[in-house]
Amino acid sequence: MQIALYVFITLATFVGMEYVAWAAHKYLMHGALWIWHEDHHNPAHKEGRFFEKNDLFFLVFAIPSATSYIIGLSTPGMYWLTFIGIGISIYGLVYFLIHDVYIHRRFKWFNQLDSTYSRAILRAHGSHHAKTTKEDCESFGLLWVDSKFFKKRRHSRSEV
């Protein structure tokens, strides 16, 4: 029964992290911490550099995860907290693989994925990056994609 609880805590944390990441992206990255996030929207800020100031957000999410591991593994009765750390870590890994590897191609580890969901993620993220300012952006999440991005693009002669 304890294993089921730990699996539940890990999965619930993973799912919850999509909402935490969405809120952090919308209200912090496009708010008071835009100074860190701006270079991610404006490639001219990072010419010739591999790292972006935006990469500092890795630490913002890694610190609570590491803290959960440390407290959970070292404090009697707090072992469950370790699985919150694991859930955050798994979300961080998935975020890195989808956002940095798949979408932005910072690493050439795998080629274009070809599924309805992967194309929707690309469309949603592309829509978000269509703006180079912090205002008027949409699609702040990563894994939860609005249904409009699942629709195939239709081009007619009048649109071209």
C-alpha cells in the first residue's frame, strides 16, 4: 500500500508541475523575471552563446526538488517528501527533453517527432514565441495544449 502512495505522490506532483510551470511562466517569466526570460524570446540577445539567462529557471525548479530529496531522505517521517522531489525531477527531465531538445533543438538527440500531439506542442510553442515582448503571449504551458493547436492548418488560395 505504501508503494501505491509513493507512486500516487510522484504522479500527482508531475501533473501538478504542469500547472506550477504554467503559472511561473505566465506570471513570473512574463512578469517580474522577464529580464531572465527575454533572451529566450529574442534570439538576438544570445548570438554566439549556448546558454541563455532563461536557463537560470532550471535552478528555480531544481532547488525545491533537491530540498525535497534532502529533507525527505534525512528526516524521520518525511520520506514521502522524497517522492515530491522525484515528481519534480521527472517533470524537469520531460520539460528539458521536449522544450530544449525537441522544440528548440539545442541538442540534436532525436529527429522530428511525428504525431498529432507533438505537432500540437510545436504549434502552441510557436504561437507563444510569435511575440518577442512579454505582453500578449498565449500558451504558457508545455504538456497541456489548447485544442485549437490540434487542428490541421488549412491554407486556401485566398489565404496565400
